[in-house]
Amino acid sequence: MMTFFSGKNNENAHLHIRSFRFYLSTKHLPKKLPHENEDEDSLTQFERARIQVFAQTLQNSAQIWFQKIKWGRNPGEIYDLEGLLKAFESRFKRDQAEKWKQWGELLNKRQKPKQTAAEFITEVEEIALQTEASDEIMLITMVHGFKPQTYSWIRHHLMEDSARL
């Protein structure tokens, strides 16, 4: 199932495009014909179908942005999916300062009192994926974010396992 992209600053346009490409590969769309005629917007039936699938993944400000696109082959206009995805990524590219802010928030994340270790790990992994955090940031967050008793249990069992080797 494809997720929606709203255009919020904490969303990852690059990740959305990657997911969309995979999702698109599962769709049965009209075949690209060698000499297909273009419509009034300079789009072939093949490109219009692919663009429409992408449009269905957008909502809120991203949908408004999409509705304002100028279609055609003149400078500044878009006539195929690749041009659309390039414009989309450029428009919704995440600010580097925002990335650093989100990584800082991730590093300060702590396991909640009633949250299991598995739930905490899943939450950290999801945030790390969304923010493009490195594996190192994710692991540091987990180690420092576990409840003390969880961390002690993990440390104890890791020491036991390493002693057996």
C-alpha cells in the first residue's frame, strides 16, 4: 500500500519517490507505444496514467502544488513523470537544518514507561527512516533511550554471549 505525501516539512520527498517507483512497478498501466500521439497538454496516454497514479499519492499542500503545474513542452512546463518527480523533489526537498533538528530530537528520544523494548525499537527505526538518520544515530538513540532495566538486561546478555565466544 502506498502512503500519502502532504508536503509537511518533516516528510521525506526522496523516500516518497522511492516508495512510489516501487508501487508504480506493481501497477498495470497502458503500454508505451512507439509513435503515440500527445494530448492537449503534450502528454501521452502512458505518461498521463503514470502521472495520475503519482497524483493519487498526494494530499494537502502537495496536492495543491500538483494542481498548479503547467503541462507541456515549453520551458518551465512538465510533460512526463521523470520531469514531475524532479520538480516534486526540488519543491519538497528537506532543509538541512531541519534534518539536524530532527536528528537531535531522535537522539533525545527515551523509551516510555509502559512501552516495550520492541515498540521503542520500532518507533526509533521508523523515525530514523523518515529523517534519513544513519545506523549509528539509530543505535545511539536506542542504547541511550532504553529504560535502565532494559539496558541492564541487554548489557548483561551481551556480556554473557561475548564470554561464550
